[in-house]
Amino acid sequence: MVYSLFGDVMPILRTLFTERFRISEQRLDICRVCEHFNKDNERCGECGCFMAYKTLLHHSECPLGKWKQYDPDEEFKDLTS
């Protein structure tokens, strides 16, 4: 029973985390070409955040509007429908 539940959930979790890292990389790519990005410490000169971490947070967004929040619940709905 436990194995069955765990086995059923793992593909969904793997997909969610893969998607989160994909989105983080897309966000970082945008940041790395921004004039406010400090390449030495990978911080945003506008908000002061460490971008390797901020880009992983689904509820975060660029203060300059270059990338927005995303809703992981929407991704989960797509995976379970």
C-alpha cells in the first residue's frame, strides 16, 4: 500500500521539481543579461536578492517586470487531469 502510493506520487513530484528548475534557469537567463545583475555575486542590483535562490521561488517576481510569478498548483492540476 505505502509503496503503491509512493510509486504513484514520485513521477508527479519528479515532474514538478524538473519544471521548477527549468523555470528557474529561464529566469536566471533573463537576469544574467539584465543591466542590474551583478555577475560577481549573482545578485540583483534592483532588489538585492541572490538570484540563484529567488528564481526557485514560485511566488517571486522580478521587480522590473522581466519575469512573473507562476502557480505550481496549475501545473499539478495539469499533471493529475
